[in-house]
Amino acid sequence: MSKVPFRIYLSEKEIPRQWYNLRADMKEQHDQYINPGTMKEAKLEDLYPVFCEELAKQEMDIESRYIDIPEEILEFYKIYRPSPLCRAYNLEKALETPARIYYKFEGNNTSGSHKLNSAVAQVYYAKKQGINSLTTETGAGQWGTALSEACAYFNIPLTIYMVKVSAEQKPYRKAIMETFGAKVIPSPSNLTNAGRAILAKNPTTGGSLGCAISEAIEHAVSEENCRYVLGSVLNQVLLHQSIIGLEAKLAMEKIDEYPDIIIGCAGGGSNLGGLIAPFMQDKLLGKAKPHFIAVEPASCPSLTRGKYAYDFCDTGKITPLAKMYTLGCEFIPSPNHAGGLRYHGMSPLLSKLYHDGLLDEALAVEQSKVFEAATLFAKCETILPAPESSHAIYGAIKEALKCKETGETKTILFGLTGTGYFDMQAYMQYNTGKMTDYIPTDEDLQKGFDSLPKIPGIQ
């Protein structure tokens, strides 16, 4: 086989025109959402006060294998898509591995991440429905930045509740969101009932994604013609992010490659779900058997140490309940640099795949090891990766070194979900030897598990 280019590009005409809905090929679906008011199975119309109607329909859709991408969204995608599939030749050389390492790079837009893929879709559907304003949460800031871009494009006002510790660590992220016209509020705040209750319980808390979600949803349901949008976890988000995997698969076909191992960082599950979607379809349909690995922070280990149970998706306990791997909605993760991965639960869809053994492996890693991998990757490939993405880099390096030991020539694909140019405080701590690792004890986790709801007849 002739030498593969460093970067494999699709043409603009090859951008997929449909999203792939993985649920249509699953033999068993994840358990239904539970309405927190009735504690009974949530119906489609129960989601309408929170989500745009079309997004609610996508959330509950288990039949449509492919969903057409509206032309207006495709036109926006063309600004920054298709994104490149890259061969990590220099990393392979540094590791002295026979493995072939590829990464799908999603950082070539202002948000510096994959989040824009779903942001533009969600804002488009809000605009189409005539929604006047939107609210959301953000952790590390990639989602907030992406949504700010999309809202500016479609001219919809946006309020963002940003996890307080991230707002303090990344003031320039906040500045970008405000440049695009968003209002950014550190969370928890004293502007909502949920925020005030959280602060009353823990006045010095640095917040969490669960806290910020509570505030954003409360804001949305209390303001006329306002809706909430979420950047991860939900089926609708994984649907939109399937564009990543679809493009990656097309690009690999161009060079006659197919991954033996597919690796993604895991927080709520958006990029991991999007990357693996078409390859998981092959597995579900018996066409191939790729090995899937989710890499999460050891400080917030929902897959590796969580419980598979019904839980609220937010700390304020106002969202529908989902069956997922969770640390408990009241679990407050360490204020480390895992940023967007600091979420107490995992996507119900991915949780179901993991529980059934289809998502093969989950790995929890300390942040100092993650930054070691990030630094090596940056030196080899000249891209400074985001801390979240660097979890996947760690996983890819680990698998490549296994190939070095065994002599196997495996093809590894991982998701490089974003850039780390707003994470310099974290890199400075690592470079100066001041970075510390935190792994919660069983006692720490039990506090979160104690908050799991008791649902009559279910758990």
C-alpha cells in the first residue's frame, strides 16, 4: 500500500447529508426516561416545555436509521467541515510502534471542538420553531463557545451558566462567548432557586455541570418562549455528532483502512458516541468487530466506578430521570482540568451499550498522566490538545505500546475533539510540576450514591 498522506480530506460534496441514528439498529433500547413529577415513563410531550419539539422527537426516535440534515445546517457545516482524518506518523515514530494511529481532528473552528456540530443543529430547530431565547450550561467552555457562535449566526439571545471553577480557570473562554453576544453567569449563582439552594448547602463550591444544568433548565422553563439546549448526554446530541464517525469512516475507506480499535474521551458521551456510531453499526449488524474504548478522568469515573441506575441529570433534580452509569447527581467532582468530562453521569445510550458489552472497555486516568500524553502528542504532531481530548490520546498511546510489545500491526482511531489553547493554566501547572492527582475514595463516591432516587417498582 502506498504511503498514506498525513491528512486525508473529503471534498465539500462528500459531507454526509444525513445523520445516523444508532438506536435504530440496537436490539435492546436503553430504559425510558422517567418524568420527575409523576415518576412514570416520560412521554414525548413531557419534553416540550424544556426542548424544541423537533429535538424532542429526535430524542425519542428509535425507528429512523437516517435523518436528513437540513440544507441550512449543511451550509453552516461547510464553513468548517469536512474535518480532516490525520495519520499520526510522528507519534508512531516516537513510540516505536508498528501500530497505525489515526485521529479525527474536530478543532478547526473557533470553538476549538466538535461541539459546533450539534450547536448549529439545535439552534436551527429553535429558530424554525420561533423560540425567542435559549439557555444552556457549559463546563470547560467549548459547548458554550460553540452555542454562542450558532446563536450569533441565527440571531437568538443566549444565556450560559458556566461551571464556576471553569469560569475562574478560563476567563478567555468567557470573553469569547461574550464576544459572540452570549450572557455568561458563573454557576452556581444566586439568580435561580436551584443555585441558591446549592450555595446554601455548600457556599464555597466550585460547581459542577449538574449544578449548571439545573440553573439553565430553571431559567428556560420560567421564561416565556425560551428553551434549554444541552451539549452532550442526550440521544439528539449523539445523533448530530454522528457526522464525526460518518466522515471518519468515509475517509478511512479512501485509504483502504478500517480501525481495529476506536478510542474516545468520555464525559457525557457526545464525541465518543458520534465517533463510534457507524462503526458500532457494523458491530451490531455483524459486519465487523472493532474494539471500543472509553477513557474518562479518574476524578469523575462514572463508567468505571459508577452505578447503573436511574438518576437525575442535574443536581437540582428537575430533569427527567435517565437509566445510566452515574456517580449520583449530588456528586461534586474535584476542580481539576478535566473540564467538560466532569459530569456525574454517562449518556443513557452509551451506558446501555457498555452494560451490554458492546462498548468494550472503559479506562479511568489521572490528570498528570493525561497531560504527559498531551505534551508528547503536541511535540510530535504540533497540535496542542484540549485536556478532554488528551484522555483519548492517552488511550491511543497505551494501545500503541501494547502493539510494540506484541509486534501486532493494529489500526487505531481516536477522536481529537478539540484544542487546548485556553487551557494554559493547566499546562503551566503540569510543566512546573504543580499538578496533583485526585481519585475519589469509596466513601466520597458513596455520598453521591446516597442521593440516587428511589423509584417505586423500579429501584
